[in-house]
Amino acid sequence: MDYSNITYLKDNHIATITLNRPDAMNALSPELLSELKCAISIASVDQDLKSLVVRGNGRSFCAGADLLFFDSAFENLSLLNPYIQLLNQCFLDIENLPIPTIAVVQGFALAGGLELAMACDMTIVSDEAKLGDQHANFGLMPGGGSTQRLPKRVGMQRAMELLTTGRWLTGPEAVDWGLALRSTTEANLDEELESILASLRDKSRESLSWIKSITRQGRDLSVTSGIQLESAAFVQYLSTSNHPKEGIQAFKEKRKPEF
């Protein structure tokens, strides 16, 4: 597929999707979402990948949905459901990727941009970044998962504050609230990202996939049910994959495993 609203780059076991509408602050148009869904699908089956990075070109990560699209949708309400279904499918596809995903946020991550970042497993932000859900500021409501993901990330009271007041958080505040993993200067974002990617490149994709899948599945289970899920997965993985054997053999031989 030829991309005009995103770029897709694969290098050294890492795929990077960059939202590429800088003049529109990388707003999520239907065309961008279609390209995003395609790129995620490619990454999901590439057995060489160990991580996916999502970032934005220009001065912002993503300022949310494309308001020009909504102008037309109000004239043709039949456009709303296909758009919101595509939006949420993209975010769910990112969550369900069998590899760790990392959002790199500079500038604004608002509304749909915040929802996109929350769909990723980890988020690195610049100190000067602004993160929030500003739907209520314009008489709107979330449609890309903020009402569901945000309380799980930050707790109900903090989620309600962001959802109803439209407050923006800085990078350090986002880390304090649990919305981001690390905050750094914008100039240092790539270095901070690389510090994580360097630890992922030599890992077993199968191991990463099992860890991510069971962690996400168990998030809403009781501890007892979650442990049962993990135990069954543990036995299945060690019984069906050669990677655990290679890992143990490498440990015995005091060398790095080869996956």
C-alpha cells in the first residue's frame, strides 16, 4: 500500500509508524486511519519485529480526530458509525499486537491522540507535552475509548477530572498520573526511546507475545483466575516453543540466547 498520511519504517527488528499530517497536527482523518490499520496489520505478522513505535511528524503527536471530517459528517450522519468503528478497530489492533508498542509524544496528545497513546503499552513524553481529553470543552464526548481506558490507567477520580474539565497534563504530570512511563526533554526523546528498544531487540518474539497477551487478558480478572490463566499459558508455551529450551541452554553455557 502506498502511504500518504503515515510512514512505515522497519529497521533492526523495530517498526515505526509515523503519523504524517503535520499541517493538521496529525489529526485522525478516515484516510489516515485506513493507512494506519494496514500498517498495523503488516506489523502483526512480521515475525522479525520485536516492537512497534507510534509517533507523530512535526510539532505534535496527534491533536485528535479530524474536525473537517466531522463538519461533513454532521451533514451526512451515516458517516459517523463507519468512522468510529475504524478508529476503535485501529486502537484495538494496536493493543492486540503480539509485540510491545511504544508511543512517543511531543507537543499535543489530545482527545483521539490521547486515546491512541493509551492503546500503546508504553508512552514516552516530552516534558513540554500536553496530554488530555478535551471533548467536553467543545460539547463532545469520547468515541475512541477514553471513558474505558482512562479510569483503568489513572483511577476513576482522576479520569473524571480529565474527562469533564478538559484539563491538560504536562509530561511530568502524565508520568506521575500513570499515563506515561517516562518524561524527558524533547531533544532527548529518541535517546530515551532507544534505551527501551535496545532491551527489546534481542528478546524472543514468542516470549514477548505470550507475556503481553497474558498480561492484558488478566488485567480484569481476579488474582486467582489470572494465575490460572498464567499457569496454563506457561505450560502451553514451554511445551510448544523451542525458545525456552534455547534460553535455558544459553544460561547454562553462559552465552546470549539466539532467537
